[in-house]
Amino acid sequence: MTTAKHRCLPLLVACVLAFLPTGLCAQEGISLSLEEGKSGAVWDLVLAPDGKTLFSCGRDSTAKSWDLRTGESIRSFRPEPSTLITALDLDYTGTFLALGDMQGRLSVWNARSGVQYYTAPAHGQYITGLAVMPDGKRVVTAGRDDRVRVWQLDDGVPLLEIEANMLWVQAVAVTPDGTLIAAAGQDGRIALWQATDGAPAGELGRHSRFARALHFSADGRYLFSSGADGRVKVWDMETRALYREIALDQGYAHSLDLNRSEEKLLIGRMDGTMEIWDWRRRLVHRKLPAASYGTMRAVFDEHAGRILSGHTSGAVKIWRGEDATLLLDMVGFSDGQWLSFTPDGYYDCSAYGDRYVRWRRGQELYPLERYADLYKRPSVIEDVLRGSYTPEGSITRIIDPPTAGLLAPRDGQLFAFGSEKLEIIVEAEARDHARVERMQLLRNGRQLSAEQILSQEVLVREDTLLRMRYRIAVLPGRNSIEAVAMNAARVRSAPQRAEITVETDRQENPSLYVLAVGSDSYAPAFPDLQFASVDAASIADEFARQEGGMYSRVYVKTLTNRDATKENVFAALQAFGDIGPQDVLLLFFSGHGVRERDAKGRMRYYYLPAGVTRSTLRERGMAWSDFAGQMAGLNAGRVILLLDACHSGDVSEGASNEKVASTLAGDVGIVFTSSSGNEFSYEDRSWGHGAFTRALLDGLRGKADFTGDSVVDWSELQLYVSNTVRSMTKGSQNPMVPRLEQFANFELVRVP
């Protein structure tokens, strides 16, 4: 990967998560619940030197990076084989991310790209502490094997081993000048060694019960330690004597941090409380509201005047420093999904991060995703982090979602007819005062417009009941049908799905319509790409070969570089106006993408044609929402969008593939993206393409034909491309399909 260039710059639960103690109405019994096994305790945090990115790790077996301007998880870091991540640290440039895990391994990654440099077996038992040396060239690890070791950071070469002679090393720290290593033990001892040769440098003292945390002042004058004896001790490094001792009223400090002036000490405790102390005067300056679950790590964010904390609940919390107001919770899940939300209920999430969280009222559970139209507001999350919005009020009432039933067709039903017109009967019932206002029908993952529904009639309309009959066209073969009801408060029912098979005596194969778009030329406004136009042309050529085989006709339009304008894209779609419900539309986009907030504060995502600048974005950029509007008039039976348009430049301006895919999925159909989250999409001369396109082409040419039947179906292609791209990029790029369960499998191409 040394030559690769990226396409962008750099519970049903048993466990109730009281994420929102200051924002939800406790007397109403409203709380959030997390699906069991999807997340876990956050064990460690580290803030990037520029203050824009936060890194967390924990029991979900990943480390994650978070954009502190948007609340988005940028990417996940997962050592293989998967295990709990126990500690992490960054070098002073924010480039190298070092992780320690439960299996005693040290792994080092590129913090920005997600590329893993190496994994080394560092300790016989799990790593309890980790610190990158101030010079950025070495990293110190401590484990339950009673060893402290020093490694060369960039390649993992072992440099030094220290036998600590203490019962379990619990924490390590390094003096700011890099000369001394401090360790705290289960037996309460605080000991020092020379960082150059590991020679003992003395023992400061001990806690009467096990020592837990260590922190040096920025000038190296003082070392702070905490223990299970409920004491925080301050050691004078010049005299090696105890300088101050703070007695906590209850519990013990699991985490210690100093502010920039070093006048305030932030203490995080296992009972979930956090306190800011004037440590010299031994007075509590401020208490933060109880977080209900243990505080594993808490740090000052001096860049934005905030406090960041990680908890055993699985949440990373962001607090306003001046008054300890809770601003935001960020939760990462083991599969890379994430969710960020305010105390008053507004949230943003990854493609399906809101599936794992439910409102709990008494014994009733309500999936958060059903409230997306009310509360999913990425712009609010950004405003909170900018300081222009303060969460206020509380959620005192949860609106009961309506229920929906798909009375016809039945799941698994087989139809044999020639006209391919299907009758759908949906019944919806209001469970609240908000009556059912409308239904949504999706065919093969794509929401049907009024023009695509052949007929509809109301069978029953009462105050709380609505029953409708529809007729729609379906494709020969497998089809996925989905119905959703929405009430007047914009709360959705659970989707009702049926997968059916249509057998027909019509011999004519469907037609395939292909629009392939690629842009390379962006300088100086954005970085140029190497293979976006080549990728588009190659995909178009590959599908053109299917004419006379799987498809009776293949209509292809390729737009590259200066021809890949918004106007030309829309004109090409209009030229496909004859496409019918028996046909397939395949769309391929490669290039850069950005996002921008409009005048109403809504987020808009853009594909960038060649030559677009930031000043001409609204005029010349192609907003994906406008693209979806153009798509609404096309009556294709199945639509596939292959999206390799990665975010460009700064992540805060980037339109990640996953965000675009989640926005488009219901309007377009299948959206297969080259990467997840804000991951980079890589291209390399040795591949001759971007990684995603290289894998697509190889899969379509037969490598994805796992069954050996000379046909590549959708499931085979999706599996092959995802695994291949992940392998090509060493796990740093992970293609994904939002709402994968909405799509029935189907045959895509024939292999010669």
C-alpha cells in the first residue's frame, strides 16, 4: 500500500443505558436501551493534537476515531483476531495510533487512513497501560505479566524490557522529557525506571489499596496517582516526596487529567461521577452531573472548552466546560456503526446505527429508527458542537408508532402470470392520537412514486384504521415488497416485507440501461484523481458485453471529466425515459463528493463534476437530492447504484459514501458504496483502477461466480467485492450496502 493514493484527502435489551440522565424525564420512566452485545464499555480516550478528532476504545473490540465537529465516527480500527481493546495513545503528530488489547498484543496504525502497520505479541497477558514517548519514536506498554516494555513505534522492534516486581502493572506514564517511566501496581506501589536502559530510579510510595491511574504535569514537576483507597496523591518529582493528598468523599479515581494551566484536576470515578478540583487548595471546583455508569476516562478538551468522558455504558460524552452541561453522547458499535445524540433527542447516525437503540417506557420498547423523521438532524448535532445550540428541555412523551400489516402478498408466495401486475393489500392501525396519514411502498428497495403505482383504492378508513389496495408491476423472478405506514406526527411503523417469486411465460429478457460517470480533473480546488474516468468507462464496457445474453438490449451512456456535468447526467436519465418495470437500471459514479448546509440548515450532499470549485458548488455541483428527484420519473423494475464518490478534503466538508448511500437508498434502490463511514477509497497504478472498481470488474468477469453456474448474482458480487477490497486495502476500506435486507437476490450477469 505504499504506492496507493486515496481518493480523498485527508433490548430487546437486558441492559438499559441511562445515556441521557439530564435530558430525559425520569418520572415518566423514559430512557434509551441498547441492543445487547452491540457495544461495550469505553476503556480509554485520547484527543488528537489539533483537537478535531477523538479516539476511543473498549469492549466492542474496536478503536474508533470521532470527528468532534460533526459527531460522526470517522473509522474503526479492529485488530485480528478480534478481541477487546484495553488502551490506546497517539504520537505528538497525530499520525501513529498505538493500541493494546486483551490478548497482550501491540498494534500500530495510521490514525488518519486506518492502515495497520504491524501487530506484535507484547505481553503474555493483556495490556493494562500504554504510552507513546514524547519523541514520537517509542511506545511503552505494561501488562499483567508484571512487565513494562519499550518498543520502536514505527516498526515494533523491541528496545527494552523491565521486570516491574509489582503485582500486576495497572498503569504507565512517561515524563514530558522522556527520561523516566512511571508504573502503578495492583499492590499500590508507584515506581520509576530510566527510559534509556530500564535502570530502577526509585519508588515514590504507595496507596494502601491498588493504584489505578498516573498523570504527569506538563513540566514534569509533579506526578499524580490514584488508588482504590480513595486517595489522589501528588508526588514532587524533584524531592521524590508526597506533595499533596486529596481524600475523595466516596469511591476512587479511575482517571486523572490536568487542564492547560495545570490549576484544575479532572477526576473520573467508577461510580460515574466526575469532579474538577483546585488540587493545590484541595477544594472541589465543580461537580459534573452523575453519568450513572462508571467513568473509565475523562480528559480536558482545551481547544473547545469542553470535557470528554468514556463510560462503562458504551457512551463517549461531551460536556461544556464552563457549566458542565451535557451536550452530546456518542456510541460506537462492534460492527462499525455509530450513533450521536443530544439530551433532547436529536441524533445523527451511520447507515443503520439507530437500529440498535430503542426508547424504553416501562416495559415497552420503541426502535429509534421509527422516529428518524422527527429527530434525525445532523445539522443540530453540528450546531451543538459549534456551540450555537444548547440542548434543552426533555422528552416527556413517546408517540406510539402505528402498526402495519402486509395482508397480501405472503412472504415466499409464488405467482405465475404474464402481465406481472401484483396486488398488495396493506392494513395500518394508529396506536396513538396521531392517525395514519400515508403508506409507503417499496419494490426491490426503491420507494414507488404515485406514477409507478398502477392503481390504488381505500378499502377501509376509520379514525384508527386504514386499509389500502394497490396494484404494481413486478419483475420476473424474485421481488422484494415492503410496506411502511406513517402517522400524522411523522412516526413510522415497522416495515413489513414479503419476498415473492414471479414465473412468466414471456421469453423476452429485460433490457439493461447503464449510466457511468467519472471525473478526475479537480485541481486546484480539489485533488485530482487518477482512475475515476477509466473506472467509469471500464464499468460501462463490461456491462455492454451483456447484450444478447442476460439482457436483450444494453443501452450505455458514459460521461467522463468535462462531459460529466450535472446537466448531462440529468439529460442522460431523461433519455432513459422508455425504461420499464421489467428492465434494470445500473448507475456508476466515481469522483469526489462534498456536503454543504443550505440556508435552512439542512445538509445537502453533492457529487462533484470536473472543474467545480467551492464557490460554484451550488450552481455546478450535482446535489444527490436533485438526482433522486430526477430518478423518480423512471419506472425501472430494479435500480443499482455503484458509488465510488469519496469525500474530498477535510472530513468536516466531506460527503462520505455511507452518508450519501443512506440518504439515497429509499429513493434509488440498491446502493453499493466503495467504503464505509468516512473511510478513504483507494486507487493504485498496480491495480489500474480504484480498489472498488478493480474488484467489481474481476467479480463480473467470473471471480464472483462461487457456484460455478456461469452466472454472477447480486449476493455473489456483493460478497466478493466486499471481501476483496478489504483484503486489497489491508482492512482500511470496507464496501457496504445500507438496508441490505430489503433486496431479494437476483441474477446480474452471465459469465462467458
